[in-house]
Amino acid sequence: MTGSIALLGQPNSGKSTIYNNLTGARQHVGNWAGKTVEKNEGSFTYNGVKYTVTDLPGSYGLSGNSDEEIITTDFIKSGKSELTVVLVDASQLERSMFMLAEFARLDKPAMLVLNMMDVAKDMGKDIDTDALAKKLGIPVLPFNATDTKDYDKLKKLIAEELKKPHKLSVKAPEGKADVKADSKAKFDWVSEILENVTRTRESVYKMSKFDRVMTRPILGKVICIAVVLLAFMVSMIVMLPFAGVGQMIPTLLHEPVDKLLTGWNVHPWIVNIFSMMIPNTLSFTISMASFVLGVNIVFGFLEETGFIARAAYQFDGLLSKLGLQGKAICPMLMGFGCTIGGACGTRVMDNWGQRMLAMSIVWAIPCASIWSIIPVVSGMFFTWWQTMLVCVGILAYVVVSMIIVSKVFGRKLAPMETRSGMIMELPPYHKAHWKHILKEAFFKAWDIFKRALGTVTLVSLIFYVLSFSRDGNVNNSLLYRVGTTIEPVTKFFGMGWQTFVAFLSGAFAKEAVLGTLNAVFMGGNSVMEAAFFSQGTSTDTALLGTAMSQAVSAAEALAFMFATTFSVPCLMALSTTYKESHSLKWTVKVALFYICNALVLSCIVYHVAELFM
Ligand SMILES: Nc1nc2c(ncn2[C@@H]2O[C@H](COP(=O)(O)OP(=O)(O)OP(=O)(O)O)[C@@H](O)[C@H]2O)c(=O)[nH]1
Ligand SMILES: [Mg+2]
């Protein structure tokens, strides 16, 4: 025996939460409207019967006004599911019942889930569910989708309803030609149904005071930025223990493995791979994954509470100038922490073109790793206030760069006629559901870890072979020979062979840049060892600074910093963009654009700076 149900409701009513809990899937949930943009299908088994569940994009009605609404409307009308589980947000019953009014015309089997009963209760709302069920003629289940205890009741009711379905006994008025009159009739129907069913106890909804501040044009934006800055600091604290463990791995493994393999007379190449490259790769991927973890936990929290919805509202106007919508604010902010997180975060965008455009723009945002390199390199050449100026210059160019990217790719990816203003409501604030946030963040971090391990190992191997020299002196490596051969060309762009190699290593991982600089300027060690063993922190920046400032001019250093910041993001961010966009063509196209853009920029910065320095 089988059965099939569909989850229908307005955006943010909790459909995906129910879908995930029923089927064990991992659809994205968060406290703002419009996260699910395509339908998803899963299943669960109850009492030996298999039920198929379809999670539909949130929709305000069934008239097909947007892409999501068309998907939802078509599916519901097709009759592919035997029972429609209509979800309403009990904390905003009047508004969210509109969907039921739309549905009523279809004359199909249904049951009603009054979700978010906990929020409604906190707001002092009482709902007489029995009276409601009687009026509607279909079963009504008070529910809290985030509480796993409630699900047995839900499954039982679904099973019963599939055996003996109910249809709405009251029908909403037939749609007339005049849409306005039509929706008014529906709202009248809703108020009639809710009469004597709901009662709000005397209590003030305190949070709305905060919203009055949050929606102020300037103050709201200032608060948003402040909260985000704070969020990054917290992300760093969250990731520290994990990254710490990761950084211990090479130190712990290096010597014992080295001793063991050397004792077995294994070839030094192989010994190096196992004692150095693999532990370093492992450590690297762990710190990358812990970054993704930290950013996702903190931003997951902001999203669940409803903060991101406010930020999206605040920045919608600005972002629409880039061809995006307010919704893109979350991935963009995440991009300051980690481009990988930012690229994943674009899942919330409405369509593929907007998504790809958002990812391309997120690439222009320097991630936290870049922010940890720039002050160090700049500090070797400039005073502290000049370093501040460099950072300000970089920030200013971020804006320029985003505008250029949106101009170059925006016309194709988000054509003018498809750009529409965002309609987004401010959802009520929710308490954060930690279990869900942690689960989602761990899953994302684990996904990155798995993917990075393979990719990073491969690239490390290539790098290793290129930089290997029998005596450990970098000047005897293939890298040196290739680097010095192309130096006449790279010099034109403001980079000598050393800085150019460091620039290239940045495309692999930004964390590798300092180590690479250390290796190519200090010589002695293999690039591999210095690049991946020292992980920046233990690099003696004073010594490196002296060595670098002897070989590189201030203008060259400036060019190098701009080139590194505005080139392609790291390899894993590239691979994530490809995974998320499913388009190799666009990923490569944008990557080539970024590399060319970085080289041109570096060239301009170098030649202009030469005039003044
Ligand atoms: N307090 C509370 N929060 C809930 C409940 N159900 C869902 N949520 C939260 O409400 C938010 C929206 O849930 P989703 O499952 O993403 O909603 P959706 O209907 O799939 O939304 P769209 O895909 O945007 O249409 C999330 O932050 C959930 O964690 C509930 O019963 N109580
Ligand atoms: Mg959803």
C-alpha cells in the first residue's frame, strides 16, 4: 500500500521543516519567506505503508503569479497527490488562511495543520481548533513542526485521512473576473471562518518595537552591519577549537610517520608525501571545514531568528542596483567570512540566473583568509596608517568590482525584464532551534571536508612535484625554472616570479599565500613544507618582511595585494560554485574573468604606484 501527500502553505509556514522531519531530508529552512524554490519529493513509512511527500515552494495563493507559485499551483491542480496537507502559521492566522480560501475552490481532499502553535501561544493567541475543524469540515491539527514529539499524531492523521478523506465543507466564493473583488471575498470568508475561533489575550508583542528601529533607513543598516561584524567575531570563536585540532595534526604526525617510513627505507619522495603532504592536507581541510562550520552556525542562528529577513529588507534597494534582490544579502555577508559559505547561501535566490550572478558577485568579496594576509604583507612595506589606507582601498575596490561583475554578467544572467523588486514580509522573530542549526551547519562542513580532501590532495601533489628539489633548495625546483622563465611577462603586471607564484597559490587556498611567500623568499625549505606546514601563523613575518622588502618594491607589493585579493577565490569556492550552479561553462567563464581582472588591476596599481613611490 502507498499514499501520497503534498505540503501546501504560504512562505515560511514551516513546510520544509515538516518535510525534513517526516522524510529525513535536508531541505533548507530558515525564518524568512521564499527559501524553497522547487518542489522536492521524499517518503516515509508508517505502519508498513509508504507515503510519498512533496514539499512545495511557499506560495501566497494559487493563481500562478510567480515561478514558485506556478510550480505549486500546477502540482496541486494536477491531482498527483491524494491528500493536500495545508499548513497555516497559527501566529498569523488571518493572513495565512488566505491560501486555504484559494484552495477551497479546488474541491480536493485536505487537512489543515495549524503550525507554529508555540509562537501563537507566546503571542497570547488562543485558537479553538475543534470549532475550526467543525466549521471547515476537515480535520485540524495544532502543531509545532520543530517538536519531534508531535509527528506521531501527524502521521496517524495522514494515514486516517488517506483512507477516509474529507473535503472542505465551506467553499470560497467562485473567482469573478475582477481579481480585487475576488480576494476581498476570500478575506471575508477567512474572517467569517475565524469568527469566535480565535482570541488574543491582552499582551504586547514586544519584539515589534525592535522592528520599528530595524526598519529605519539608516539606523537599520548600521545595526545590520554591526550585528554582522559581531557575528563574524563569534564565528571565529566557534571555529577555533576545531581549527586548533586541525593545526595540531601535522605537528603530531610529522615526526612519527617520518621516522617509521624512513626506518623502512621508503623513498624520500614517498616519505614526504605521507609525513608532510597528507597530514598538511588533512589539517588544511579541517580548518577550511571549521570555517564553514563557524560561519554557518552563526548565520543559521541569524536566519532562524528572523534577522536576515530584516537585513534583506534593508538592503533590497542597494542590491537591486546590482541586478540582485535583498535576499542576496545573506550570501554576500557570509562571503566576508568564507566564499564557500557564500556560494552555498545563494540557494535562496529565485532563479538560476540570479543565483549565478549572486555567486559571481560573492567572489568579489574578500574572505576572512584574505583579511588575515593583507595586513601582514602590507605591514612589511607600509606604516600602520598606510596599511589602514590599503585596507580601505581594497574595500572601496570591492564595491567597484561588484559593479563591474554585475555589469559584465548581469545582462545575461539577470536580464532587465526579469528584475523585479522583492516582495518580502518581515516574519515574526522566532527562538533559534539549535538542534536544526547545528545539524545543518555540521552537514555543510562535512560536505566541504569530504570534497576538499580529494581536491586539495590532488592539487597539493601537483604543487609538491613542481616545488620538489633533492636538496630542498627552491632554486633547484621546477617551479623556480618555470617561474623565472615567465618572469618578464609577470613583471609587466607588477609581479616578480616569487610574488607571482604566491599569487597562483592563492587560487589554490588563500591560507597558502603567506607560506608560499615565506618559501620563495627565504629559500631553504621546499615550498610545500613552508606553504603548508607553517600555515601562516608560525611564519616569522619580521624575517620574511626584511627578505621581501629587499627583493620587492612597495609598488610591486601593492600590486600583489590587489591581485591576490581580487583574483579567483580558492579552489574549493570554485568547486562549490560549479556544484551549486551545475554549469562548468559559467564557472570557468567567471573564473577567467576574475583572473584577467586581477592581472589588469595589478598592472594598473603597479604602474600608477610607481609614479608616486
Ligand atoms: N517556533 C516554531 N518555529 C517553526 C515551526 N515550524 C517551522 N518553524 C521555523 O519557521 C521557519 C520557517 O520554516 P520552513 O520550514 O523553512 O518554512 P517553509 O514553509 O518551507 O518556507 P518556504 O520554503 O520559504 O516557503 C524556520 O525558521 C523554522 O525553523 C514551529 O512550529 N514553531
Ligand atoms: Mg520550504
